[in-house]
Amino acid sequence: MANTYTQLHIQLVFAVKLRADLIQKEWKEGLHRYITGMFQKNNHKMLQINSMPDHTHILIGMRPDQSLSSLVKNVKTESSKWIKENKLCRSFAWQEGFGAFSYSKSHVPEVIRYIQNQEAHHKKETFLDEYRRLLKAFEIDYDEKYIFKEPE
């Protein structure tokens, strides 16, 4: 789009279906490379990605010519297929929905460090507590019954 100038930094958070601990250390870097390629293919800039066994955080520089919902749907669908095709996990699926949080350029280095340090962070705070804290910090109204489900 000619004459379109944007600076959109979005942190995406989405969980494995039922928050099951399915993302394994042995293949998470390959998953990150695959997901990074998908964002790049769609002309968005991957700034940081990290996963815990039950969820993923991604920070991107987003272009305005694609809807966020269609981008996330595509990434989740295709990455699930990649995991299954590579026989990394037979019954892998992402939970429905996602969180998206916007940041100014001045906050990007802090968010990158936050995502990089997920392992240490989650020794002190659960994923659900973290997610609720983000929703509250960004003043996003939510219904508790639609928050990512507890593992059964």
C-alpha cells in the first residue's frame, strides 16, 4: 500500500489445546523456525518467539495489510500440520483463541527480554496468572469461562 506508514508491535500469546504440556524441548527450536518463516512469508517481522510446554509468546512487527485474526489462524493451523507431519506429536492442536497486546517501540526491548526469559518467569507465575495479569494490565474485559481451560 503506497503512502502507508505504520509501526505496530504486537505480542501474541496462545496455548496448546487444554494447556497440555506437548511442546517438547527437542523440537521447539524447529517449531520456532517454522513459525518465524510463516510470519516472514506474510511480510511481518519476527522480533522474538519462545514457548513453554503449554503455550507460546511471539512479538512481531506487523504490517497492516493482513488482519491479525487471519494471520494467527494461519500460523496456528499450519504449525499444527507441521508438528503432525513431522511426527513430533500425534494429537497436537492449539487452543481456540489468542491474546494480542500492542506495544510502543520504546517497550520492545523489554518485551523481548520478557519473552526470552519465559522459563525463569514461569518458576514464579503460572501461565493462567500471567495471562490474567496481561489482560488486566491492558484493561481488556474478559469472561473467566473463556480463559484457556485448565488441563483435565
